[in-house]
Amino acid sequence: MAAKPVPPRPTPRLYLATPEIDDPLQLAAGLPGLLAAVDVAAVLLRLKQTDQRTLISRIKALAPVVQDGGAALLLDGHVELVARAGADGAHLTGIAAMEDALPSLKPDRIAGVGGLTTRHDSMAAGEAGADYVLFGEPDTRGQRPSLEAIAERLQWWAELFEPPCVGFAASREEAGEFAAAGADFILVGDFVWADPRGAETALIEVEQAIRQAHATASDKTRAEQG
């Protein structure tokens, strides 16, 4: 009896990390165009440290812009501000931070986690209730695993586990590699904002690379199953 073919994985979606925000007005003006140009599932808001009242006002200036564009707004940390400022969830670094955050985020808001250096940590995060796991981001010293190691971790997770996995891509080429490896979402940030042609052009190219790599990988899988 022939094995039942595995259903094709959906095309990975973009997860856009902002620069570290001090004044939200410029970003608020540019985001609607970006969100209309490409399929962004979520925006990760990185905030410069200041007092809580100022942080809340910055988040409130951006939350409706992101949400009206069809994306979720996640805060990089700042779990205590998620509900107060109208965000959709938070991204945490490490198992301990995620476990501390879960009571205030669940069941209504998203809890994502990165800083997962081992397979055991990744599985523990999934079992604890993470809504996604992130692989490949730089550590506090700016170091990150090799491209091959990140792709291997994404492929391992995608084949075995239910929660979505996110690949941190530092370039358009990495975005394509991680899409082919099985990532559900591709997190992009600094290289997009630094592109001299503008973030929209960079994001459109990243999305094209993701779609192409995903289509090629899907064709390969179908050929192997056929």
C-alpha cells in the first residue's frame, strides 16, 4: 500500500522586525505601504529603553497601524506592557523568560520564544506552550550558528513538531534557504531597513526569494513522493 503523501506546507510568511524605535512617527508613516506591498504576518517592535509611559505611547502609536495592515504586533520583551498598550503578544528570549511571561499572555496573546541553543530547549519551549520557536538569531555577543546549522534545526523542527518555527534571516539568500528548509515564518530586519533602495524594495525581493525557494522545495518533495 502506497504511503499517504504529505500535504504541501504553506508558503512561509514574513515576520518583520523594526529598528530600535525612539520616535515612532516615521515608522508609522511608512508601515502601511510596506504591509500593503508584501505578506507580513507579524511585526516585532523593538523599543529603545525609556520610562514606561513613553514606551506605552510609542506602542500605541504603532499598534493600530500594524493591525489595520493585517499583521500582529509583538513586542520584543516588555511583557508587562502588551495588554496595556494594545499589542498582540511578545517575543521572549530563553525558556525562563517565556515561562515567566505565559501567565500574563495566555490564552489571549501570542508568546514566541528564541534564544534556544539546544534541541532540548526547543522541545521544552514547545511543550510549555510557545506559539512559535525562533532559530538563528544572534546572541548577546552577536554570534549566531552557521547557515547550515540553522537550516538543519528548522528542518528537524518542521518535520517533527506542531508549533510554527521561524528562521532569522540576515540576508535575502538566507531567507530563501530557510524557506526551503521548512520554516513557517522568516524573520527579517536590519538588512531590510539598511537597503539603500528602500525597505519596500528589499522586502519585495525577500518575499520573491521565499516563494521561489518554497516552490522549488515543494516540487522536489512531490517528485520524491511520486
